[in-house]
Amino acid sequence: MGQGTHVERAVSHQAGASNSRFREWLAKNERQAQVEIIGPLGSKEMADAVETALISVCKPAGALKDKFFNDHPGVGAFAFRPLGVPPELAARTTQPVGTEDLVKVAQEYGPLLFVRVNNKPAVNETEGVVPGYDLANPPTDQQIAHRMREAWQLASRIPGLIANPDTSPALLVGVTGGPGTQTIIGCAPIDRGGWNEAKRIDGNLVIVPLAGTTIDVAELRGRPILRDAGLRFDRAKYAHFRLFGPKGSWSRLASPPTNRAVKYVDELRHRFGCALQILGHIRRANSQGRKSRRSTRRAAFSVRSRPQSGHGTRARPLAAAVGPRAG
């Protein structure tokens, strides 16, 4: 592939060329080269784009490589490239992983913590604003690692991870895309003994402690995830991560049972205390009601029992009126 301002340059390649390998081929295959052209194109930039795109899409590998004579790759911005991964990992885009593959990795390394990374920018504790994962223009390895490790709603799970090291995830796996289009953007080792010092953000959000800088453990980076692997994320923050165990099962890193039991007992105590308070109020109210009714009856009885005092006699108490007369 090439470009020029006049058609004569294309015609001249039937007889010879400055490229030594192409010139040797022409000598062995005289007048067997077919020349095709496109254009005229509107600008030099458009010509670069067309030439580079053709070179990148037509460049063969293996045995056919000897029959491709372009030494210059063209302008990089216009070259076809694999979607979502660095060029050197292009082959992995056709090497999907399923449940069996993940089980093998989990059995070798330990449980896998899958986290969902979208294409929206996020505020990062370490680097400030970190770009989302753009398939057409992936972030740097360092930015990917930061997006993967922070921050997740794991605070309530940390006591269980510390108490049961076997359940602690060993690898942090970043995933972008939805079911059927999910791609692993990175796989990093987790510092399983670092949960005690894991930094928290806004209370229950936790930065996952990593044990290194690589994001390609087990060569998972760039590989698609098959739909039958069963990886599902929900919209709620606490459902943006999933744990995959060596037995091939998914879980949500549930809170440790001891914490749930304590919380349940505390809730029962609180409710029992509230019930006792309500019962006490009812008893006091009933007691006050009975006293009030007795007082009302005594007052009414006293009024009815007072004798008439029309002739100047003093009204006597009820006991004096009905009791025995003295003397």
C-alpha cells in the first residue's frame, strides 16, 4: 500500500520499487502485479488514514508475511487495533473464560473477588479523578489498578475476612461490560493479610489492599467472560462485587455469622426494652386512673351525705350523723 499525488507512481510499481523485497518479488513475477487505486482523496490526512487502515487490516502473519512488503506501519491513530486491550494482548480477545477456567484459577490462587468497573470517571483517594474504562481508549495500568481497588462497600465483611483467612479473596479481578459482553480488564494479587490496615473511605467503603503492581495474574487480562459463567452485578453499591470460590460458586461476601447473631440479639434486647417501657406506662396510667376514680367517688359521696343546715345547725361529718350518740 502507498499513496501519491499522481497515478504514475502507482504504475511505476509494476516494473520496480525502492523496497528491496518487493523489487525481488517483481523480478520473479514479471507483470503479475495487479494495481488498484482509490481517490482522489480530499487531504493528506485522509490519505494517511486510508493507507494506515489498509496496512493494519491486511498485514498477515506466519507464511503470508513474506508476501507483505510494507515496512512502515503508517500513522498509529488510524490503524485498526483490538478493542479494549493493549495491542500485545489482541489474541486474548478470542480466548474467553468460563466456569471451568475460573475454577482452575481459584483452586491455584484462592477465591477471586470480581469488581465492576464502568466507563464513568471516579474520584480516587490516591490520584484524584481517574477516568473510567473506555474500551476505545483504555486507561494506563496504574489507573486501572486504582479503579479496581477502590472503593467497595466491604467494611461489614472485613471482620469475617480477618477471622476466616480461607474465605479471604486472593485475586482482585476487574470487569467491564454487561452479561455477554463482559471483559476482564485486570487481575491483581490481594494482600490477604492486609485487611486490618485496609483504608476506609466515607465509612463503609474500603480500599482493597494489593500485594503488587501487576494486573495480569494468571493471564486473565483482556479475556472475555462467557455468559454461562454466571457473573451478575446489581445496581446497588453493595452488589458491585462478587466472590468466586474454588468450588465454582458465587457469593456476595456476606457478613460473618457472629456479627449477625450479635446484631440480632441487640435488636431483640432493644425491642424487649421498648416493650417493658410501654408496659410500665400502661401500668402507671391504669394506677392513676383507679386513684382518680376513687377520689371522685369519695367527693361525690361526701357531698350527698351533708345534712341540710337551714336552721342554723352545723353540718356534721357522715360518721357523726350515722354513729351512736354520745351520752
